Amino acid sequence: MPPSLRPVRVWLLIVAIMVFMMVIVGGATRLTDSGLSITEWRPILGAIPPLTGADWREAFEKYKLIPEYTVVNSAMTLAEFKVIYWWEWAHRFLGRIIGAVFLLPLLFFALTGRLPPGAWPRLFAIFVLGGLQGALGWYMVRSGLAERVDVSQYRLSAHLTLAAIIFASLIWTALRIGREPRWVKDRERAAALICVLIVIQIAAGGFVAGLDAGQGYNTWPLMDGKLVPEGLFQLVPWWRNFFENAMSVQFNHRLIAYVLVAAVAAHAYLARTRSALLLVGAVLAQAMLGIWTLLAQAPLSLSLFHQGGAFLLLAAALWNLHLLLSRSPAQGRQ
């Protein structure tokens, strides 16, 4: 990589780390049931939290109007409300900081001519995705402000999946910026498909979180006493079971994990590179962490480690693909 591009690469990796941190904070916000504590979306003025006692009482009164309070938290005190409020505020504030940390250096690098040809459109597209992510986050919150006591699992999964796409785009752009495209072989296509499969598994994990599906069926490898439990298709039409049936959602998450472990193992056997072997270790560690989280009935700490592990696994898969694309046919193992 040309030395002039190193600051660009470092900047993109810093933003990716910040996105990773936001995913962890977002997971904590979801798992502590804090996501509905702020009932308004004010992109600019919302950065200022309540500063006085009157401000806090006003925010609490607005929260009292939604079903989560009236049905679930009617005994909540103002002090308890402040705890969940700060989680949601921190999540939104970090999103604003990420937007600034991405946009300002982007303009600087673009105006000073430090971006290689073709990089500007890709980076602008990532910025647009970040803006859409903020809007999608509010769209998700809105689903829990009227008739529900929590957010829609569909919108939650979409929000998490878009975060994974943004994270992957940042990592991949940092790794490949300024590099010439090259031809792709079967093992490189397989490595790319593994990256896609990890994103699909992250989306499936969003449905698990949205339905609190990890709180039930806390045995492994059997589920409800069987390898294939009964009740996977109780809902009609049948397709709803993949998204609305907690048993089916957890079973699908397990099944995708098995497929992912097998795919990574097969890829490592065929590719025979160090990066592929490291990816095997990463996917096995993530699978074991998932099992531990399940057996422990998804406590907050393990759930956050598992969610963060999914994004680290995605980064490892992208690194593996990058190394494969960077090799020449005559090179040995990476």
C-alpha cells in the first residue's frame, strides 16, 4: 500500500472499531430493555440529554405514555428510568460521533486529493448507509411506541444486519483501498460466501434477540429433548415460523451455526492457508461461546460477548478473503 494511503486506512479502521463499540452498546440497550426510553427522534437537539430535574420529569412523563411503561414498568421510579435512558442516549450519541468522525476526514481526504480514483463513491455510499442506519434505528424504535411493549424483531434484525454491512464495508475498504483488483478462484469465492453466511447468521441472531429466543430451550445439543424438536411449524402461514416462532428462530440460528462451522472447516482444508486455519479457530470459539450463552440462559455479559464475537468473526473472514486475493499463484501459505 502506498504510504500516502496509510492515514486513510487507519481512519477507516478507527471508524470500524467505533461501529463495533456501537454494536455492543446497542446490544446492551436492547438486553436491558432501554431502547424505548427516548420516545422522540431529534437528530440535532437530541444530542443534549436532560439537564435539570424538570427535564428529567418531562422525559419520564413521555415514557409513561407508551405500552412498555403501562404494561411492564408501571412501578418504575425516576431513578430507574434514568438508567435505561442513559443507555439509549449513549447509543444515539455514539452514532452521532461516528457520523462526524467519518464525514469530516472524508471531506479532508477528498479535498486534499488523498483518495485514489474510484474510492470517493464507495466511501460516500458508506456514509449514506450510516445515515440510513440512523433512520432505520428510529423506525425500529417507533414499532414499540404504540401497540407493542418492545420493538419489532423484523426491524431489530434489519438494524443489526445493516450495522454488520457497514462494519464489513469499512473493514473491506480499509484492506483493499489502493489495491488493484485481481482474478478470483474457487477458494476465494468460497471465502466470500463464508462472509455472506456470517452476515446471514448475524441477521438470524437479531431475530433471536428480538424474540428473546435465547431464554428458552437452554440445552445442547438436544433442543426440547430432541435433535429436531416438535413445534417448529406451529404458525400459519409456514414462513412466519422463521421469524415469529421463538423455537424455530433459535433452531435456525443453531442450524446456520453448524453449516458455518462445516463451511469454514472445508474451506480451510482446501485453501491450506494460515488465515483459513485461524478462521477455523475463530468460528469454533464463537460457536462454543454461543453454546455457553445458551446454557447460561443468555445473561447480559455473555450475550454481549457473543454478539461482539460475531462481528470479530466477520472481520476475521474478511481478513482471510483479503489475504487470498493478495496472494500470487506462486506464493506459499499466508
